Amino acid sequence: MAARNTQTVVKVPRAASAAPERNTSKERHPATSHAARTSDRYFELKSEIHKKLIGVLDLDRVSSIPKERVRSEIGRVVERLLDDERVPMTTAEQNKIVEEVLDEVLGLGPLEPLLKEPSISDILVNSFDKVFIERQGRLQLTAVRFRDNAHLLHIIEKIVAQVGRRVDESQPIVDARLKDGSRVNAIIPPLALDGPSLSIRRFGRHVITSDEMIANRTIMPTMLQFLAACVQAKATILISGGTGSGKTTTLNAISRFIPSDERIITIEDTAELQLQQRHVVKFETRPPNLAKEGGINQRQLVRTALRMRPDRIVVGECRGAEALDMLQAMNTGVEGSMTTIHANSPRDAFSRLEAMILMADLEIPTRVILQQLASAIKMVVQVSRLQDGSRKIINISEVIGIEDDHIAVRDIFRFRRIGVTAEGKVQGQFEWSGETPSILERLRISGITLPPGIFDEVAGVNI
């Protein structure tokens, strides 16, 4: 790391010389005003140090130098700059500035501490000074903030540049992916009226297992045993739910019951699935380049997968016309496939699938579409995020045919809500619907036997 002459130093502004828009002491309570001035001063100081570091550090070499050495060099420069400005600061405060400047130079600035927290599932930046997180299903406002809209835009540009994309007025919406697999969506003015906005859906390295789902009361052991038998018998399963309800987690968990000697091809817009089998081939779509060329969508990948001798195809999420190719694959030998869909109920899920198939513009009669859906998909698993943040499998339903021009399903298991405690925790119980599933015959033919009384065991289990 090369350091240039640092004798000429830009004067760090004093608290009294804060920018006019920040000087609102007459409009605020004295304590609030003092806290605001202190916060503004801290951001001004950190900004000045960051600017000076850019002038004294060889940033072209930073990425090739061990991080600990970079931290040490930055620490020495920060200490010298603070001494030159005669800014009183404790060792802890100085270390904090070093870490934050390091995050600015090497990472994603104020987002770095949040990205290091494995318990955070979503990071939602509404504006430069309003950053929310989701932890255990609950949204929380954080103390994290950016200096201003320009700072936030700089971080967004840094993210999208890592995947060879750009964001500007001509392309104000962008999807990207961080190195850890987290999915990023950003939108900037003129479409975002209050300044740039950013959301990050985290995907931790830890894959939630079926045992953890049981421990979290997301599902009961007997329900999971039934789903495992359906997977092993190559029943095609559709996982339905709202945003953040746990569809991908559920898909990851039940996919573990696919036999290890089968060839699986996964197709996703953004790689989220973490299948544990040894014979997995992963496909991911590609957006078009700046010239609107070179894009590869899910439909093309499904067609490619069919030429590669799959035993099962797992589509991370059905979003469009690829549903038709997926449906045809399920009906022509690729049984036991799985996919997820955004829907609030099993019936809504089939309505959405029908609409997606019609997007293929092949003028297929509705009755034919319904017949193929009823023939291909055997089970629907409905997942939901409840008002207390907990996630539950609220329905396991079986497709029984076509009734009145729609797909008819009946519940095998369901979660019945009873009430809410004073602390806001949802109370309810898993129960068997009383219906004996017709898929039991398929399980018997496949050599799979469920324990006697498996359905009765679920009845009356309170959560």
C-alpha cells in the first residue's frame, strides 16, 4: 500500500459549521437537537477521513493486499489524520471509524455489519436514513444510515458493478446477486420518488433441516413423514405461499428425501436452492445485456434440461410461460419434480399456473390445461408467515380432479388457528382433515408403507 504526502490536510468542519439543512435546533427538543448534531458531525468526520484516505491510499492495490494489512495501514492513516485535526477520540471510537472506513473501501459501507449478522433474513433500505431488517419474521428499524442519497446510490452502483450491470436513469431498476448468494433489487429516481431504494434477501450458508422445521413447529413429524413418502414415490409437489413465507426453505427441506442416485436439474432466476444430493446440475437464468441481447429465460432452460436426461426437474419458482414446458415435462416422464409459486391458497396456486400457461400464446383450450395440471401435480404444500413472524405449513392438500372448471383439491393436513396470546404469539393446532388420501395406493405400489395411525397422531396437537 502506497501512501502519498499527507501534510496538506483538509480542515474537518466543526460542529457549529454543520450544513444549514442540518441546523434545526430551533425546531427540535434540545436533547434531540444535540443527538442530531452529534450524528451529523460523526458522518462529516467519517466522510472527510474517507476522502483523505482515497488521496493517500493506492486503491488499485487494496484488493490484492491481505485485509489485516489494509486495516493496519488504514488505522495508521486515520490516527495521523485525527492527530492533525486535533480531534479528541477514544480508542474504541477510533477503531469504529477504522472499521467503517474499511467497509467503505473494501465492502458495502453501512450495510456490512448487517450482512455479517446471520439472523437477519432481509435488509430493506427505504431511504438513506431509514434502514429496516427482518429478523425471525419481524421487521425492525435500525440505527444504520447512509450519509445521503448520493452515498446510497454509490453503494448500489458498487453492488451492480460486481455482476457487470449498471444502474442509471435509463435503467433505474436492477436485480443483482451478492457473492454470498443474497438477492438484491434496487430502484432509483425517477421511479423512486424519495431517493434510491434497496432490498436484500439474505440466503445464509446454513440450510434449515427438516428436524429444525419440526423443532420450530413449522410442521409436525407425521406430516413430514407423509411428505417424505410422497417425494420418494415421485409425486409431483407444488409449494405455494406468499413472499417470505418459507417456500424455498420448505423446498430445500423436502428435497432431501429425493434418492441420492437420481439425476436432478435445478432451474432458478437467482440461485437459492441448496440441494444435498451428489448428482445435481444447476441452471440459472441470465438477464439481457445493455443492448437488450443475450438474455436466457427459465423457459429456455427447462427445454434444455429436458435434453439432459433428468430424473427430476426442480424449478425454484414458476413465474411465467415456463410453466407450460414444466407441465409437459411432468406429464411425459419427469415425475417427482417440484416447484414453488406465489399464491395464498392451493386453489389460487392453480389459477396462477393456468394464467402462466396461457402466457405461452399457444391457444391451448382451458379444459386441456386443467386436465394436464390435474394429471401432473399430485400434492400442494401451502406455507404461510403468520402475524407473529412464525412460519407454518398450513395445508398439505391432494389434487383430486376437475370440478366446475377448476382444479379440485382436498386437505389432508391443516393448521387451524385458535387465537393469539397477550404477547402476540399465534396459537393453533395441526390436525388431520379426516380424509384418507388416494395417494396411499401410489405409495403402496412404490413399496412405501406408512405407520398405522399416522393420520390420527396429528389430531389435536396444540402449538
